Amino acid sequence: MIDFEMPKPIAQQRYALQTVAENMMRPVSRYFDEHEHEIPWDYINFMHMAMRQTGAGSLAPSDSKKDDPEKKDRPRIGYQSLAFMLEMLSWGDVGMYLVTPGGGLGAAAVEATGTPEQKEKFLARFRQEKPVFAAMAMTEPQAGSDTSAIRTTAVLDPKTNEWVLNGEKIFVTAGHKALEVSPGFVVVWATIDPSAGRAGMRPFVVEAGTPGVKVTKLEHKMGIRVSDTAAIVLQDCRIPFENILGPAEVISKKETTKGFKGAMATFDATRPLVAATAIGVARATVELVKELLAGQGITIRYGLPPQKLSAVERDVIEMEVMLRSAWLLVIKAVWMADNGMPNSKEASMSKVRAGDVVTRITQKAVELMGPLGYTRDYLLEKWFRDAKISDIYEGTGQINRLVVARNILNYSGSELR
């Protein structure tokens, strides 16, 4: 049974993060939005130090119960803790959250598909003295949501026992920081057998400083502007054999093997976390709208029938209903992840709902507040711009709706497209 009471460790963490969000993120939110790609080192260094002191290290939860017998009987709250953490940091500034040092999607991919030895090798670096970043590269110019269309190749050179990667990746969140700012890595999804389709997909860890990989472009974006979104080219990029995450051969070209399932496992873990970031932006918006309305003498009269409420009151209450319902879906999805339950349907549901809700709430806020919402006097217009990406990255709303439908109807990808 899901317990809706916030665990004490999470409550303590959330209180500390609120201080960070209020004092280190909100005051510089506008500045970094207007100075795209400038790196907020004060925030990064502080968060890295804080995570090292608390033992958090990476932003990807590890299954510490396997390694610590004393924790076996305790409920696992790794993903729940992350959801509350990311919601609060995104309440501060979602773009700045995305430059928080740690693993992000890259570490999540290692956690979902790597061996214990690979996890120790690649995730241990997040506990080092200097901040480290990681990223995941899947999208290509011709392959967005259709991951089976990936053309980046990985060919094994038997003479050197190295993988040789060739291809182009786009829209890589934190790709620049992972490859050129810190001694981090990018998990690159490539095919070891183009004729095998999804069965040939494998993730490969490409470490910073590896010859043959370079950042070719930084995108200029509508929102989350402090976060870098990079294009990466791999040209005869050689990496060690052991940097493949998963089996090095295709057992059967007819089956969807561990490579593609590893990608989906990564998304099942991270989609609710992306949803949590959307909730943070939506909550910030609702709170500011209520504050601005109160300043104009307008208070929300809860408990009255709809016909006795003003149109503004009904709009605000509807925003709050959407916000709370979306948050409950997030909590369910991360609770299932923490308890080792398949959560593909719930992960996509939370992502769909949160992406839709944050877009609708921020748009309604701009409409309700008029000039105060449209101008740069407040952050409402920025949050409106920041919101839309939640409905796009880590699987668009349309793709996640397909995932939900396939799960409900028990259809495969080829049967329902």
C-alpha cells in the first residue's frame, strides 16, 4: 500500500532544498535565462559539496539495500526522494536544476543496464572532489521518438578489442558539460547490427577526452536556457570493449533484446522524475498567481459551490486540482520503482499528465495576470517558456500516450503505432 505521509528523511531533505531554491536559484533565475549557456558555478559547486557531504553523489539512486544488510528491512525511497528533490529544485528554477552536477540520464542508464562492476567504475566518479556531469545521447536527426531508426553504429575491432562508434546525436541535455567541462561521460545508444532493428541497440559509455567525439553545436532554446543542449558527432571514436552496457552480441534478430529493453527501463525510471520537475514549475506558478491576486484583494473562497465563485476563483481552483492530481501520479510511479514493480504504464501516465498540466497552468497564469504575466516584471512568462519542454523531452506526450495505450490494451509496438 502506498503511504502518502512524507518519510522523515525526505521531509528534512526537502526543507534544506527549499533554502537552496529560495536563496541560490530564484534570485538569479532571470539573469541566467537572459545569459544563455553561462554556467552557474556558485550553485554547481555548492550542490556538489552538499551531495558529497550527504553521500548522495549521483542523482541516480543505487540499490544500496543489496550492499548493506542493515537496510534490507527498510522501505526503499530512492526514487521517491529524487522526485521530491527535483520538484523542489525545479520550483527554484528548472533550467538550473538541469545543470546540477551528478549523473542525470547518463547515470540512470548505467544504473538500469550496467553490471555491478560498471556501476562502481562509472558512478563512483560523482563522489570525487570536483563536480562531474553525465548525459545520454539517443536522439538523431532522423530518429526522434522512433528509436528503432537509430543509425549510429558500433563496430568491434577484433585487433584492438575496441568498439568503433560513428554517427551524430542531437538534443543531448548536458552534453557539453559532460564532455568538455567535467571528466564525465555520455551514454551513446548505437546499433551493433543495423539489420536487427531494436534488437541490435546497445548503450556505450563514451568518456570525456576520448578521441573522435566532439560537441558541434549548442542549441539556443525557448526555455530552460541555462541548461546546455548539444549536438555531438562521433567519428571513428574508439572506446574499450568493457564500455558496452549489456550483451555484445545479438542472440536473435527476431526478438527485442536487452538493448532496447535497457533504454525503456531507463525511461521508466526517469520519466516520473521529469514529471516531478514539471510539477515544480507548475507549483511555483500557482503560488505566485495566488500571491499576486491576494495583493489585489482577491482571495480564493474554497468550499463554495462553483456558481457562487468568480471566474478567476474557478480557474485557480482548477489549476490546483490539476496540480495535485498530476503529483499523485508521480508519487505512484516512483513508489512502484522503489518497490521493484513494473511501472512503464504509470511512468508514462505521470509524464503525460504533468507535461499537459504544467503547460496549461503556466498558460492560464499568463492569461489571468495580463500585463503582469506577459512582461518580464515577474517570472510567469519565463515559466511558460520553461514548461513546454516537459511535454517534449524523454518521450513526447504523443509517444507516452501510445505507451499507455499499449499497456492497457496489451498491444505491441508494431500492433499499435
